[in-house]
Amino acid sequence: MPVLPQGDELSIQRHDDLFEAAQIDAVQTFFEEDVRWTYGWRSVNGVNPLSHWNHDFLKTRKNNQQDQTQRLAADPALRAVAALWDTVQRRCLPGHALLRCYANAHTYGVEGYPHVDSPAPGQKTVVIYLNPRWQPDWAGETVFFNAEGDIVHAVLPRPGRAVIFDGSILHAARGVSRICTAARVTLMFKAGRSS
């Protein structure tokens, strides 16, 4: 579990081998065959007028504090997604409850904006990159900012990579480049300490 010391206070964990290849293949197949995207999701409500593609698996409110692990596991259609959460919880976030589960997609011209996922201390965000392949010249990095607003870390959306960080860290999904013909697809788990 490498922790990348970036900036004064940032703790960002990047995992390139957290999941088995079969787990990622199953989720990618699920996304290709069953996920129906809707447009209009905003990372920061009321702050910017632009939005991106989203699929909210559990349809929980942004401020949900109830554990959704059993609900995710109980839906047979979400078996592949639940397997990823089980791996994350077991290997990286023991003692954490699943608060939200959704996916975002960014296509060329659909930008991400700096935001925090949770002002509550100790809540974690897990971003899993699901594209079958990604080229560096396609851009689409997740960037992290320090307290001064400088970008202090960037993570390329490598297939199967997971990034875990405190939900209070300011971050953004950078837009994909003009030459990218794919959607940048990410699966998010929001987690908090179990009570």
C-alpha cells in the first residue's frame, strides 16, 4: 500500500495491482453491456453550470451516512461492482462503511472541476479507472491540489488502477484530449468509518 507524500498534508494511495484481472474484466464487461449513462451530474452543485455523464448505482444522497455494503451485495446485477468494493474494504479500508457508489464518464469537451467529496473528517474516496486501455496523450488525469491551490499530484487513468484519498482533498478530473475517442470511465466508492 504505497502512500505518496505530496504536499504538506496530502495522503494519496495509488494501487496498480489491487484487483485480479478477472475482477476488472467482469466490471468492464458489466459497464459495456449494462450501464446506461445519464448526462447532467455535477461534482459541485451550484458552483459551475456544466456537468458530466454519471450512473448512480445506489441512488443515495451526497450526505448519506448509512452503510450500503449489504444493499450493494444484495443486487445480483451489481455482483462485479460489489466484488471490487469487497476487495477495497478488506485490503485497504477495514472498518469502513460504503456510503455511496457511482460511476462518472468524461468525453472530450466535458471537463471536471476542482471539488472536495466530503468536508467530514476521515471519509475516504476510492476512484477506480475502468477503461480497457489508456494512452498518456489522451490526458484525463485526476489532479490533486494543496491548500495554496497548486497541483501537487496527478494520477493517469491506467486501466484497473485505484486511488484512495481523504474526501476533503481538493481534486479534479482533467478533461480528455481531442485525440481521445473513448470516454474516461471511473467507478467511485465513498466510505466512512463504521460506527
